[in-house]
Amino acid sequence: MTERDLAGVGESTDAGPGGAGEPGARTRGHLLAAAQTCLREDGYARFSTRRVAERAGVPLSQIHYHFKSKRGLLLAVLDDQNARLLARQAATFAVDAPLSRKWDLACDYLDEDLASGYVRVLQELIAAGWSDPDVAAAVRRDLRGWYELLTALAEEAGRRFGTLGPFSPAEVAALVGHAFIGTEALVLLGLDDESVPGRRALRRVADLVRRAEAAERAAGEGSDEDGG
């Protein structure tokens, strides 16, 4: 199974046993929500499709109908959450606002996504992907969307500040993305305290960006005075 093949995992016509059209879509939604809860509470290793079906209040056969398999359900959970959150992040980054403000919001979203369980789902599937090539391919596909978004933001920073130093936009995106993903993993391990203040350190980056923005404004004001 290739990344192209995995793009359709979890999709259905929303018609089949136990429902058609809108009822089928509701069943699929209930299963996704139940699977997210079970994955957050039980982890990947103890994840049970039977428990998902019971929590969703539907027959176990509905999981096979809508998602084909346990793996298909798990990947559909990731795709569903990832698509919604990526759209949220893209809308935030598209707003005409200082880069420092966008960074602040990204840190706010990290806190939200930890609380909602999305980070747990993502990190569980990243770990599963180390030994399951199909899961790895799906996770890579979803993560690439975030790195593409960060690359566009780095390009914006380069235009605003005139340089990214020795880094290309893709390299800046890699460093930023890796920093967030690594911090997420350590937070889930409980290693986010005074000795290893990961989330606080990420927020400090916004202070550096604010200094650069202030210097840019000061330089612009100086140019205006010289021209006057």
C-alpha cells in the first residue's frame, strides 16, 4: 500500500448496513469520535475496535463497513483530526498579523491540542509507524502538510526581515516542526518542568521575533526621517 493508496483509507459512500446517506455519515462520525477517545485513554497497543463500537453504540460490523480494518479506523482518526487542525492553522497564518502573534497562537494551539488528545493520537501513530510501513506512510503524508505550512511562514519571515541567515525556508520549517513534535513527545512523558521547560522555551521564540519586528519598525522610521 502506497501513500497514494492510503489517501482514501476510511472513506465510504455512507450507505450500508444500519444506515444510508446522512445516518451513515453520523455513524462514521460517532465511530471516529469514539476511536479518538479510546486511543487517548488506552493507547495504540491496547486499542480495541470492540470497545470503540460499544462506546459509539453501533454494531462492530460498522467499523469494517466504514473503515475496512482497525488500521483503517486509526488512520481515519488521524486524517480527520489533522485536516481540521491544519485548516485552523492555515487560516491563522493567513491573517495579516505580526509573525510574533502567529507564533503565540501556535503555542496556544499546542496547549489546546494536548488537552484535546490530538497530540496523543499523533504521537501514538508516529510510534506505531516505526514498525508499520503503512501507518508510517499515512503519518508522513499528514505531517508534510504542517511542514509545508511552516515553510510558507518561513518564506514570509524572510521577506519581512530580509534574510533567514544561513537557512532556507524549508530548513527553518524543519527546525520549528521538529521542536514542536519533540516538545509534544516530552510533555506526554511528563518531562516539561523547570529543568526541561519545553513549552516555555517555545513561547520565548515569540519574544525574539518581537525584537526583530521592533528593529524593523525602527529602521523604517529612521528611513522616513532621513528621507524627510
